[in-house]
Amino acid sequence: MAFPYIRFMPFRPRTLIQLHYHNRPGGVTRVIGAYAQAFSRILGVDRARNLLLCHDSRDRSLLPPDMRVVNIPGCEYRDFRARKEFLDARDRLTARLRRALDPRAALRPVCVVAHNLTLGKNCALSSAFANLARAYRDDPGVRFFSVVHDFAEEGRADRMRQVRRLARPGVPMAGDLYAAGAKVRFVSVNQRNAGFCARRDFRPSAFRIRLLRSARRQSHAPALPAPARLRRAETAPRSIRGGPRYCILAD
């Protein structure tokens, strides 16, 4: 498994902050633990500062012992029905994430790696991450990555309904899922997402795709089952077409 910063960051971060909904056992938590272990091996356990921001389930079975878990209950899965409810949650999370990036709490340089926020299982968290990345876009001591495990556009009708529900009262949710206007590099832990990003109805100028040396280019985009096919407006919202952003694929 490739650690995000090795080939694409001109500095060696001293702090790795990972962001997810929760730390319950599962595939994403396993990747989080593997990234933390790789970071400690590269930098040295004594020098590396590993943090995970999430709703803490107190399960550490897939996390290395040197990783500190910061409990933020607002990160957990959540849907929103009212604009004010969403905005209040987003603002609270943005403030909490800013505190985690305070130089007194996180030694510079800092690498911030968010997991699966493109899925939209808590749109306030996705939006808070996007706001944070925009606020720090010109800070040379902080770099942002978004690890794509799943896509909301990939037949997740409930997730797309949530995005549309928030968009109706004027929330730029489609752009926030992909951190439009921020310097965020997108990373995938598997090769099939390369094909999804390359689909003509998803990709128009939104991504430049780079494959890490360990990943092999797929010859064709995977076909989605007919029920999962979505309209062009849903698979490539206008707010994310302005690119370019990176989709860095690793196996």
C-alpha cells in the first residue's frame, strides 16, 4: 500500500492527521492503521505524531499503539433535513478541525488525510474538511489529501438524495464533496476507482489521473449495473468541473 506523501510532497511531515467518521473495525479503519504504521516507519516512532480525528468507538484493534484518537462525536454518520441544522454542524466541525491544526497541537509540516468524505455519509464533515483545506490552501506547512474508498455517485441513491436536499436551499454540497477551490489531492486505495474517474460522464476536466508505480493502468472503465447509472448532472456536478485536481491511484 502506498503512503500518499512519498512521491507527491516536497517535504517530510512531522504530523499525520487522519480524519474519518469513526474508528469501528472495517476496511477503512484498516487502511487508516496501515497509513499510520507506514508514517511511523518512515519517520521513526519517536518523531512521528499520529492522530485520528473521528467519533471514537474505543476500539483500537486495527490501529497502531502510537496513534492518538481524538474523539469528535459530530464526525459520526448523520443526515440533515434543515439548512440551519447542517450549517450549525458544519461550523462546529470546522472550528474543531482548526483547533487540531493549531501549531501548538500539530508540529509542522502537517499532512491531513481524510477518508471517504466523498461518500457524503456526513455532509457537514465533508464541508468542514473542504472549508479547512480552502483556508490553508496557501500555507506551505499543511498538505491535504482525500482518500476515495467509495463514490456517492456510484449508485448510492440515498447519498445523492442527501446532496440534492442540501443543494436546494443553496448549500454548495457537490463542490464540497470534492473540495472545489482547495488544494486537495485525491488518493484511491484500489485500481477500480481509476476506471470510475476516467468515465466520460464523471470526469470532464475534473481530474488529472496519475498512477503510482505500484499501480497498473486499467485498459477500460468498469461498467456499472444499469440500475446504478445516473444522469450526467449527478455524476459530474458543474461545481467540480473546473479542475484540475489530482486522483492519485495506488493498489
